[in-house]
Amino acid sequence: MTCWEVSNFSAISAWLHPNARNLSNQLRAKSFSSDVETFSYGGVEQFRVLVGNFVTRSEATKFATQLSENEKLPVYVRLAVNR
């Protein structure tokens, strides 16, 4: 089955691990499924906060719009990988 997820990442100010973990914990406290993904960009370790698993891109996009508006976060939708 294909799953979609909502991801939070700011290219302007990369999330530091404590910030990413804090955001993930705040979202979990609001009953969202959330995790932190580590990746390297330009040789620098960076972090994405992943939220939810959705069956359709449409569901993920609707949720992403609400999350962005309610939490004032930059978000995007992508295919779920290894979740």
C-alpha cells in the first residue's frame, strides 16, 4: 500500500535536533503521529519532523493545510519512506 506523510522542514533555518524532537513531542501531545528523520545536506546533519500516515495524497494535503494554518508551520507532503 502507498502511504503519504506530511513533513516539516525549513531550508532557511535547519532544525537542530533538540528543536526537531521538541516539535515532534508537541505534535504527539496533540495526538498526532510524529517522528524525526535525520538526513545530510551539504555535509551538515539536519532533521525533518514527519507527521502522520495517510492512504491518499489528498488526505495528506488536506491535513498539511490544516496543520500549517493551525500550527503556523511550513509543511509539505511526500511519499512515506520506511515508516
